[in-house]
Amino acid sequence: FNSVTSVCKNVIYLTGKISVHLYMKVRITGSSGFVGSHLVDYFLQQGDDVSVIIRKESSPRWIDATKVRVYSGSYDDASFLQESVKNHEIIVHSAGVLASSDYSGFYTGNVEVTKNLLEAITIANPTIKRFVHLSSLAVALPSPSIDYPTTEETITEKPLTKYGKSKLEAEKVVQSY
């Protein structure tokens, strides 16, 4: 091995020519979107057992159903969510609402969905190894200038849009668990 850059529970990430990745059962939300579909591709390339949750009204056009199990349902359905999060080591939550005519649409699609998913995990998979929540740069003010980029240490949580506000609220839900 060339050098170890970080260790995260059961996964060792290495730099250089040789990398080690241990097989995992991964469930991904938001896989019908741009980011989520690329996450599916990434975990499949790693050799992981990948399954996805999509909304009934979403199109799985970017998902190869021959390579992943697709679970279609509602994020409001507690029993569906509980069943869909069982027996997974990692759940990557990339689902979200990017456009809405009012704040309630953003709140429902970003905050309530996140809370419902975390509740389901708490009940049906309390020993999960990793929950990954994808947020957005929209939760913060823009960088003051190109010379002074926003970093984790300097971030100012002050969203300028309804979308950003809902993503910040979703982050707070995640932090409360």
C-alpha cells in the first residue's frame, strides 16, 4: 500500500495504485436525480450491493434495474420506509426537492422526508454503520470573494433561498439524531 489517507469504520481509502474497498450493502435515495444516479454508479463500480428508493412518480431512467434493486414508494409511508432501510450498512440520502412554488413544498420534500427516513432507520435499522446526508451550498452565504472562499471553519449559515432554508432545516434534523 502506498499510503492511508483516512479510515472510516469498515472502509479504508488509499492513495496511489492500490485501493481496498470492502463490500457493503448500500441504499441510496434520490437515485433518479443527477447526483444520486452518479452515486449509484460509484458504489456499483466499487462492487457493492446497491439498492435504491425512488418516489412513485419519479422515473428510474438513469438507473440500470438489472444491476440494482429499485424500491418505489412514498417517503410519507412509515412501513415502506422501515422495510426499505432494513439490513443496510450505509444509507446515502440524496433525495430532495429542488423546485417548488412555495416553501411548504421545499419543507415537505427536504425536511420531512429526511425526518421520516431517520425515524425509519431508528426503528428498523438502529445499528446502521453510516448515514450520509447530502445537503447543499445553498445553506450558506456566498464566499466574500474568490480570494477568501467559504470553508467549514468560516461558513455562515444564512440561506438566501427557500430551497437553502429547507436544506439547512434538514441538516438540523440530521444533527438532532
